[in-house]
Amino acid sequence: MKYNERKMPDENGFFGEYGGQIIPPELASIMNEIKDAYLEISQTDAFKNELNDLYKHYVGRPSPIFFAKRLTAKQGGAKIFLKREDLNHTGAHKINHCLGEALLAKHMGKTKVLAETGAGQHGVALATACALVDIKCEIHMGEIDIEKEHPNVTKMKILGCDIVSVSRGTKTLKDAVDSAFEEYVKDPVNYLYAIGSVVGPHPFPMMVRDFQTIVGTEARQQFLDAQGKLPDVITACIGGGSNAIGLFTAFLDDDSVRIVGVEPAGKGLDTEEHAATMTKGKKGGLHGYKCYNLEDDDGNPLPVYSIASGLDYPGVGPQHCLLKDLGRVEYTSVDDDACVDAFMTLSRTEGIIPALESAHAVAYAMQEAKNMSADESILVNLSGRGDKDADFIADKLNL
């Protein structure tokens, strides 16, 4: 049976042994209400037509595929192509599922949408979507990320959302998730927790994936139309894994296409300062679902680190975990130095400033292209633009 013919997830929200709902029964009933509402509402013509209209006229879809000619020449070997999700309204792939979640909240009669954010891209996209559909928005963000990603914080304030600064723990994404979820359970009847990736309890890994699959569906057809064949390799960065699963899903049944997810190796896999969950993690539970995660001997999440705030998470989406076990997707990692080099190289060869998150996938493509022939190709999901990271990198490199 082909990957896309399998029921993923099953009726209980499991992708193989991963996913599900590791939550109290009273919260499970709320999650199941969201699942039922999603499955019903998302199939109506009214919902689909409104979402598709917004994708086209508001987001600017389809996003183009760009042949990075100068980067390819510089690296040698395979041709490098970029799926330009950075050109979407709000500057990243996050708007794809945020519009879906905000519309779902509106159709369900919710009064407030809650979320966490790391790099701020999910926060900006959700604040944008909530402004559009006129629903109150509250974003929880780690204190460190607020300081690091201040351009996105400013945008969220302008868009009218309430920002909650999280100062406990590592003061980054994991703690922002905890904080947002605690606020959500105070009134799950009137609030919707709009999770920012393919993580969390069922139905969120399924919902976010479904909204993001437009990336791969577009990319597959665009590449065939332009090149007359499929890419040899497709790749995307992996934190929680939404941009990656969005690209990967359409290619899962194409055996000729290698699929590679790129994690943050941070300051090195031999240190404790990384967030390479698939590379170094083990099976466990986190934030209401089962997945590979980085945890201590007592099952508590370990502190994690990445130069890219949006990848700074100790778990990963359950479908990615299954795809790893099945061997369909390869998972590798790129460290901070390679990420920054890719950030600067793409900026100065193609005039495209990528998000630090996306730069991990660019770095992998730059490395792998050299090992491939000139008639082969790599397609990178350039999941976001680097406006938010420009000041940080300028300070880091004394530009």
C-alpha cells in the first residue's frame, strides 16, 4: 500500500505508535470536538471556497519555484531550486495553516485564539489571520525570543494581538508552548489553541499537515511542468515539522525522490546545545502526544538550543517519527556555522535573505549538491524570509 493511501493518522490520531492524545479525559473531549468540527467544516464548500480564495488573493499563492542559478554555479553539482514560501504574505509558510485555524475558530464560534511562537513567524501569521476574521488573538513567546526576534514582536503588536512574555525555564519555544496550553485549558470551550506546527494532541498534527500540503501539491506540479521530471532530492528544515510535512506529503509515493529533513545541530551534536530530536532523541511523550523527543532519564524534556528560534523544540511531529521508522524520509542535521554560512551565501549570490530556520535546509542542499551530478536537482522548501533575523546576524558578524 502506498503512503498516501494509508490512513494517517488512524481514528485515534496515531501515526503508527506516535501521536494520539496523552491528555486528561475532560481535555480529550474538547480535542475531539475540535476534530469533529474540523472534519465536518473543512469539507464544506463554503469553508473550502473561502480558504482557497484567501490563498490566492490574500496570501499570493501559488508561490513560485526559483532556480538558484548563481548558488548552483558556486557550489557545483546538482541544480538547486527554491520553493519560495518566503514570498507569502507575512513572509513564511505559517500563514497557510493559520488562515485555516482562524477560519475554523470563526466557524466554531470561538472568542479567542491562543498560540505559542518561537521565531515569531507563527505569531505574526496568526495575528494577521485573526485580524482578518475579527477574533481576539493571544501569543505566548519566550523572553529570549522576544528580544531576539523583535521585528516580529512589533508586527504582532501592530496587528492587535496580546503578547505574553514567558520568563520561566529556558525562556524559549518549549516554555511558550507550556504557557499557552495552560492558558487554553482555563476556557477550552471559548478558546481555540492554534498550534503552530504538526505537533500536540490529535487532531492538530493532522489539521496543520492538511493545511500545509498545498506547498508540496503546488511544488510537485510546478516542477513537472517546468522540468519535465521530478526533483531527485527534496529537503526542508525540521523543528516541529510543519513546513517539511507540507512539502514531503505530495512526494511520499514517488520512489525516485529522496526526501531529507534537516534538524538543528546547534553548537554540535557532541554538545548539549542542539535540538536534533530525530538524530539524538528517543521515544517518549511531550505536550500531549507521543513522539521522538530529547528528554532526561526521568522523562522530562531537556533544554534545547538552536540559532533558529523556530527550530528550538525538544520534540517533533508524529508523522515524521513514523516516516523515520519506515525509512521513507532521511533525517540529518546542520550546525549553526553552516546555517549562518548558508544564510549569507544565499543572500549574496541570489539576493534572497532566508530565515535562519530555512537556512538549515539551504545549507544541506549546498553540501549535498557537490555530491550529485549536474543533471540532477534538489528542491528546497524556503519556508521563510530572514527579515526577522537580519539584525541578529548583523550583530553576530559585526556587519
